[in-house]
Amino acid sequence: MFSNFFLKSFRILLLPFALLYWLGISVRNWLYNKNILKSATFGLPLICIGNLSVGGTGKSPMVEYLVTRLKDKFRVATLSRGYKRKTKGYALANENTTALEIGDEPMQFHLKFPGVPVAVGEERLVAIPQLLHDKPDTQAIILDDAFQHRSIKAGLNIILTDYNNLFTRDFYLPTGDLRDLKSSYKRSEIIVVTKCKTDLTEVEKQKIIKEISPLPDQQIFFTAIEYGLIYHISNKREIELDNKTDVLLVTGIANPRPLKKMLEAHSNSYYMLQYSDHHIFTIDDLNDIKKRFENIETENKIILTTEKDAVRLSKFSNEVTELPLYVIPVRHRFLFEEGSKFDALVMDFIHNFKQRP
């Protein structure tokens, strides 16, 4: 409680820097809006998944959601920046690729969808032609976390905002979490309010829609987090989590709050080792995890981590084989039975795509 209060107080002191940041992104967006800085278009459907803030709004699960629904109907590929990888430039994942080469989230996509091309590249303007050269039969590309990178103009922009921290209530970095103008939401075709409570009412839904104030041609959807069966990191054996189990939660993600809330409801008790977002685990980290786990004084206990973290821990394949280290998958569940409507919008965009001038 004290640390949160201190952090908030400290961030308020950074308000002058936040105002300078706001000025910088305002000028940049104005230059693009006036066509002084140019945005490139491509002759195939580009679907951009993004947000206006830093931190976890559920972009990776949304990419997976789209790939799951599109891969059997279209030749779809993903393109990410490859955050915190040890390489530079364009790279296309293959059977020998590691998370250090392409980043944890793209590696997660590659492992879950081995038949889908997964590429990374900081400069998407350069990476898209290279991807199309390598995979010329590609029919659509999902751009992961590219909304604020306006050098590329996607045909369908989907922005995500956390129900617990709507962009309308946020402020600019470093005082708040916004990395783009609040008004930039107007450039999107679809807005998804993520991490909602599962019992969100129609009245609450309409209140949020009124607060966001979408344009007439924009669509708003609401999703809740849904967790799948946990599985062992090595042998993939699935088990059910119950309230008789103690859990050591190991995370290096931006927002572990929903996961902690789930464990409060579905475990006997839990302990936590929290690392920075996209943390690269070392052998010392693994030894710390083992030591902390051994200190839990109960027989019925497991270690639990996210799929993103599991990608970064899997390099210790020999060490984790004997550990009860389990992985929990996360996915979006559309509320108000609107998932089919969302799917139809994306499908129609690809089917009816026409190159924009």
C-alpha cells in the first residue's frame, strides 16, 4: 500500500515531463494528420492490434484469437517488433528459432501456430516487403503492437483498453501510462474494452460506451479474461487447479493483477515472484525460484507461470523437467455474445479488401 502511494506521488512530480511528452506526440500526430509525414499502404489486408497505453491490455491473446479464427480460411502471418530480443532487423521464425532471437511473444505465436509465418522487425515499413518476399502467398498480416507507429497505415485498426484503466481516465507518460494521444482512438475501426468483470451489466456497458464516445462508424466490444487448463511446461500434461493447492506464481508480465485475483479464488494460497515485463530469466533466477518453492511448507504445491514467461524459461529444459512447473493459457472471451459479430467484421474486412489510394 505504501509503495503504491509512493509510486503515484512520484509520478505526479513528473508532470512537467508528461506535458513535454504530450507536446511531442501532439506534434508528431499533427505532422501525420497533415500528410507532412507519410504513411505507407500495402496491397493486402493489414490488421493492426494496438493500444494507447503501455502495459498489458491483452494484445498477445488478441493476436492469438485472430490467428485461431483466420488461419484455416486465409494464409495469414504475424509481424511484431520483437521486444527485448538479442537481434536486430528483420527475422522470420523457423524450426531453430529461439526467444532470444525474435522475442518472447513472437516465439509464443510460433510455438502455438507452427504453420503460420511469424516475423519480427523494428521497422515495419521495411519488414513487410521482406515478409512478403519470403512468403509471397500471404493473404493478410496481423501487426502486433503497431498502432502508434504511423509509418504504416493498416486497413483495420483494433485498439484495446483495460476496463480497470480506460484510456479516457489515464494521463501521459511518465505521470500516467498513455503513450499516444487520447484522440488517437478516432483512427481505429474497432475498440475492445478488455479484462472486464464477467458479470458486466448492460447499464455499465452503455456507461463506458458513452464515456469513450465512439464515432458513428466505430464498433466497441467487451471481453473478459478466460483461463484454460494449466499444463506442465515440459510434458504438457494438463491438470486442474483447485483450492487445496498452494501456488508459487512466477511472472514477468506488465499486469499480473487478473492472474492474482484468479489465484485468490482458485487456490489454497499463493506466493509470488514478480519480475519486470519481458524479463530474461537467468540460471540464478531459476535457482531463486527453486529455493522459494522449497520453502513453501506443504506437500500439495506447484509453480505457475504465464505462456509468455514459459517461453523464456523453456531454455532451462533439463532443469525444469522434474519441477512441477505449470503454464496457464490466457484468452479473450467476448461478453454479451458479440464474439461472432467481431469475427464477422474481421472476415468481411479481408474478403472485401480493396487497396486504398
